[in-house]
Amino acid sequence: MKLVRTLIAQNNEKYEHFSYYEGIIDVIEEKIQSHPDICIESCKSLIEGVSKTIIKKLDKTATDNDLNKMDVMPLFKRAANKLAEFDEELELDFINRTASLIQNFGEIRNERGDISHGRAAPKEVCSSPQFSNLVARVTEALAFYVLEHFFRLQLPDETEIEYEDNPVFNEMLDTVNPMGSLSFSKALFDQDKVSYCEQLLDYQTEQEEAREDTIFEEEPEL
């Protein structure tokens, strides 16, 4: 997983939230030999998580509720298809064909996973270290390819957004998500700026659409 780890580190300044996946990468590397099925389950989680993050970044209509209902294969394909809209060099056909491998990760996880599905001991079916090593290498190649294309996109920089510039939006968030004496909007801005920016964009879009509807309703009929 050295390739993916290095790629994430190289892009940490703009996409620091991707460092979250370093913990999953640690598990993949540590469990290849000792716990192959935990390694494979973590590979599935890495592809799933990266796919969700790419979708949420590139598709403002996507919601957590929607994405959490999807299996890993359609998530990966949706992320690749969305990414292809921004990068014509992405080999979409090839990537979509690899989705069957991704589906296999999910099936193996359901059948042999140790974390999401507790198993009676001794386990009846176990993966071999050689197989988990293969899955880890495939996962690394796919994750590296889509992340490399994603990181090179010229997207708006969230660091330009300042918390103090959006008082009405912040007040709305605090009203909808009361936290007593604490501010939900400030906590979200400080701890998950990507989510804050995404919700701000949704809010601004809704406000703009509402203004357009008002103007349309006020226009006199000819």
C-alpha cells in the first residue's frame, strides 16, 4: 500500500481528510499474513470509503443516506463515472470492467469477514495469506488509479472559505442542530471542513433557487 499512502501524503495540504484512510491501510498491511479475512474486509472498506468521498466531492446531489444504501460495486462504478465527467483521460470502460472484482470483495467479506459478521470458532472457511496479498495488491492499484486522477482535478479550494463570512448559514446549522452552549456550525467547520463546505454549497444553491422562483412569480403576465 506504499503507493496509495505516498499519494495521500503528497496531497495532504489540500485534501487532509484523506489521511483518515491511513488507518485502514495500516490494518490491510498488518493483517495480510496473520488475519487474511480482516485484510480483505479492510480492502473492501478502503474502496468503499474512497468511492463515497469522491462521489460526495464531485456530485452535490449525493447524500450520506443514499450512499450508505449502496453496495461497494455500484459505489465504485458511480465514483468512476462521476470522475470521468471531469477527466476525459480516465479509462472508464476498463475501470467499470474491474467492478466485478470489487463485487467479489464484498461477497468474500460477507462470507468470511471477521469484523462485520461474528464467526463461530473455528471458522469453516478462511482465506489464505497468498490470496489476501493478491486482494491487497489489486486494491492498491485501483485506489491509486482513481485517487491520482481525482487529486489532479482543478476543484475549488475549500481553504478559501472563512467561517465568519457565513453568519446566516451558521445560525441555520446551529438552530437545526442544537448543542447547548456549543456551536454545531463551528465544530463542523473546525473538524470536518469538507462537509461544512458541501452543506454551505447546498444551502447557497437552495437560496438561489428560491430567489429565482420569487422573481418568476412576481413577473407580470403579458
